[in-house]
Amino acid sequence: MSSPVPSPVAGPAAGRRPDRRRRPAGPSRAKGVSLHLLAATLAVFVLVPLVFALLGGFKDNAQLASNPFGLPAPWHPENYTEVLASGSFWRQIGNSVFIALATTVLVVGLSAMAAFAFARFAFRGREVLFTIFTAGLMFPFAVAILPLFVLMRTFGLLDNPLGVILVQAAFGLPMTIIILRGFFAAIPREVEEAAVIDGCTPFGVFWRVLLPMARPALATVSVLAIVASWNNFFLPLAVFNDPDWWTIPLGVQQFQGQYSSDIARTLAYVVLAMVPALAFYAVAERHLISGLTAGATKG
């Protein structure tokens, strides 16, 4: 007789599959906590001056001297209302917006065309010329202010917004060209070849194909150009003697007298001057982050 085939032993471990789910490791969790603590610390360093300026705008100068970090007692909202009611504040906002937009259009337009040539065309001396542009990053603006002042006086650009717009655009070209050249070079050449087969000229490829594909990069450099122009103090100070052409950074001077300064009114002015820049950043934040992310991925 043949012996019966033994059946598999049934036990508590029968039919079970090993648990392959990975549990978070201790070092990775500690790294995440450290990054959160670092971000919170940086946020505190950013928010504390903003809160101090916001509350300081609701105080008078005596309260700022006796209780600089406490709550206003009593509150003085007239610091904000008087700044908003002044025509000089809105004129300075308009001047800053006009100069920032004109600078951005000029620097982004010229840089896009130059970056397209550096990325897509091979010509003698290309790398040497590109190196000259990159060397502009190492040229400090403060060193050039005296020859720039003499040059602008020679061409009659003092008390003229073009004196600020052209200089800001010139100093913004190197960084913008470097960023856009990397984006244009990362776009596959097959896209350009397909456009040429469809009948596009080189400028048509640049205008209809590459610029739309580089929209995140264009948004990134536009934000950088607007912020740099909005915060520029030294150049408008050298160019504008007429208060009618003062920009937002120069407007702080109107609260400073010969013997004293209205610090509370200055803080209210600074807080209100930040609102347009913060609103613009809130609108362009998505494009800025996507452009930086795409640049990091392609790089």
C-alpha cells in the first residue's frame, strides 16, 4: 500500500506574507524635525521686524522711545491714514511701478534675445562674449556710481526716469542672460527642427516656440527684476533731485528733518510701501516657484 501524502502543517504562520512596509527611519525623522525647526527660526527672524514695524506705525515717537516692543497705548492710526491721504505717497508708488515695469520689459526682452543667440547659434567668440557678460556679475554697482553720474549728466539723464531704467537694465542683463540661456539650451533641438520644417524662421522659432516654453523662466527673471528695481535706493538717489520723481525708497526722506525724524510715521510709510510688492509676489508666486523648480530640474 502506498502511504498517504502528508498534508502541509497548518499553523499560525501558514498563509502569512512577510510585512514589507517600510517604517520611517529615525535619522530621516530627525532630519525632518531639524528642517522644520530651521524654517520656523528663519520665519521668526523675518516676521519679528515686520511685526515691530506694523505696531510701531500705530505709536507715536514717545511710545517708541519708552516702550518699543510693547503694544501701542493709545493707538495712533493717523500715522497710516495721513500717509494714505498724502499725494506724494501715491506719486512715489506710481514712479516706482513705472520704473520697475519699464526696467523689467527692457531687461527681459534684451536678455531673452541674447540668451537665444548664445544657446542656439554657434559663432566665433561666443564663449568669450558670454564670459564678458558673466563678468558683469563681479562688477559692484557702488564702484560705478561716479562714472555713471558723469555719463548721465553728459547725456542729460539726471532727473529723468531713463537714467534709472537704462542703468538698472544694464546691470540686470548678466544674471538674466545666464538664467535664460540655461532654459533655452535645455529645450530639445527636435522641437526647433520641427518648427523649421513647418516653415518657421529663426525669429519665428524664438517667438512662437521657445518663448512660450520658457514661460516659467521668464516669470522668474521678471520677478527678480521688479523686486530689484522696487528696492533700489542708491541709483534713484544719485539721479533724482526733483521730489516729483522720487521712488518709494527715497520717500522715507520726507519724514526726516534737520534736527529730528518722525520714526513712527516712517514705519507706517515702510509698511504701506511693502503692500504692493507683497501683492505682486502673491500673484507671481506660482510662476516663480515653478520657474525655480524647472531650472533646478534641468540643471
